[in-house]
Amino acid sequence: MEVPVIELVRDLVREVKVGAANGEGDASLQGLIDDFQSSAAVVKRDLRRILEKDPAAFLRSACRVLKSSSQSPGALWVMELLWSNPVLVGSLSEPELLPLDTAIAFAKRWAEYDPMLDIKLLHLGFPSDGTAELDGDIMRAKRVLAIVSELPASRHILVPLVNLMRSPDPKVRSKAASLYGRTSQNPDWVRKRLGEMDERVRANALEGLWGMDSRSARAVLEEAVCDPHHRVAANALIGLHRIGGQDVTANLQRMAHGPEAMSRAAAAFAMGQILNADFKPVLESLLKDTSPHVRSQALRSLIRLKRQQQPGAKTLPDGDLEAAGHRAPEQADDTAREGPADEAAEATPAPIAEVSSTSAAEVSSASAAEVSSTSADKEVQE
């Protein structure tokens, strides 16, 4: 194995959370590693047999043993054996082994040496025999989608994504639509999705056009602005802003003063993505909204805007997956629970005082509980 791959596997086994030691299994594995130099061929045969018999148990024993020693020739060969086996890829999909943000970080490193990692993960999360039916399987499947969504877009995942868009689970369908749109960059495909009954699919498909400045993409986004669902319209306005579309500010201000609370929350979300200083008075007024979800989203967007304006602060690029996430709120509880992607970076609640100097009372009206985000295990979101 290449040195960077060895370092990747070594770091991974150190991070994997494994339970108490399996006395007999761990001792047997340690003994084989110690005997490697004296009888390499026999040890390799025995290690392969143990791995084939129970891959999951082998992985856990190997992680426990390698945490204490991973430099010997035997240990290096065990890491090479793990690298060549699907069980190591599968570890990324297991929430009890790795937190989602850690799994994503490893997947990004992994993809540099294995360009087919995304397709391998999709096959593990959504086996062709249709076994992903139990609750635990569905959770792992959604986690796989969350990981793949953070990897570079590759067209070889389009075929399995087409199948996933037929899933009975609405969040799987919507996430698959987001990935397909981002990967295919096909405005005609997105236009067809605007006819879907599921507003999640319509909204997520539009994200594939964010940043695409073409006549056909602009036409689809302009059509979607008129969608009756607030999240679809908000995503369309974000997309239009990124290609210099007209009337985006006026449309968002109109949404922010509309009668529907979730429409106002969606407008606040979009303002936090666009980060136009002209939105500051509107967002501050939304801190007084009767809906806690609107107040929560307005506060998050103000925090983003405030951080963007701080001298020397890192400039947030369009669509940066930061505290409020990159999804417009879709249901009454979404603004309270959404973190980055559905699903990418864990939100760090900012001090309330940093948001606005205009009125401490306004800011305090949105309680700290309203701005707390979910943990990085965001696979339960779409």
C-alpha cells in the first residue's frame, strides 16, 4: 500500500469506536501478528480465513489490537487486508463505529485513492436485493447518502440514484434528487422534476442548478420561483441570486412579510445564504415574529451575516454549509432541527450578543434554545 493509504487506515482504526475486548479473538489476532515475520505465508492464510468467517468481528478485533501497535510488519499486513475488504468501507456507514462528521472526513481522504468509493457506499447502503428495509438499515442508508453527498460529483453514480428516486422513503428520494441534479447538471431533467408531487424532490433537484449560468438553467429557476411551496421558491431564488438574477431581493422581502410562517422562515433562510447587508433590517424585524421557527431562522441568518461582515473574517462562499444548513425549512419543526446537509459541518451556536447592536431585547426574544443545531449526525435529515 502507498504510505498515505497506510496513514489513512491507521488513523481510521484509531478513531473507530469498538467495545470491550474479545479476549480469545483479540489474543488470537495479536498472536498471528507477532508470528508474522517467522511464518508470513501461514499467518496470511489464517488471517484471511478469520476475516472471511466473520468480517465484522475481525474489524473490531483488528481495531482494538492496532490501536496499541500498528507499526510491525504483521500489523501493516492486517491494515492492507482490511483495505482490500468491503468491511472497511462498511465501517463508514456504521454510526456506532464513527460519528458522521468523522466518517465524512475519512471518506473525503479515501476518495483520493479510490474514485469508486461513492458507488461502493451506495451499494452497501442500498443493496440490490432490497434488504435495506429495517429501521437500522434505513438509517445506515440515509447516512450513506449523507456521506456520498459530500464527495466530488461523479457521473457513475447516476444510475443507482435513478433507482433511489423510486424509494418509498421520501427523504431518500429527495436526497437522491439533490445528488442527481448536482451531478448531472441537466436543466431539462430538473424541469421535469418540478412536476413531482413531493416538494422535497422539487426543491432538492433545483440545487443542482445553483451556480449554473445558462439560459435553460435560468428559465427553470425563474419558473420555480412561482412554485406554491416556500422551500422550492426559496431554493429557486438562491439559485437566481448566484447567477445575477433580477428581483431576488424584492421577492425575498415579499416572502418575509407573507402570511405563512414557514414562508417567512424560508425567506430568512435564503437571506442567510445570500448574505446581502440590505437584508439586515428585515431579519431583525423577523426576530419579533410570532413564530419561534421564524425567529430561530432569522437569528441564524443574522449570525451568518454578522460573521461575514467582521473585519478579517473568513468570507463565506455562496452555499457554504455553515450553521443554518443548506436546506430551506420545509416543515414546522425544520428550522429547529436542521444542521448542515442534511446533512455537513456541526453548527457552533454563536453568542447572542454578537448578532445585532440595535436592540438587546430583540435578540433575547429569540431564546438560545432556538439557535441550537443538531449534531453532525445529520443523516436523519434529508
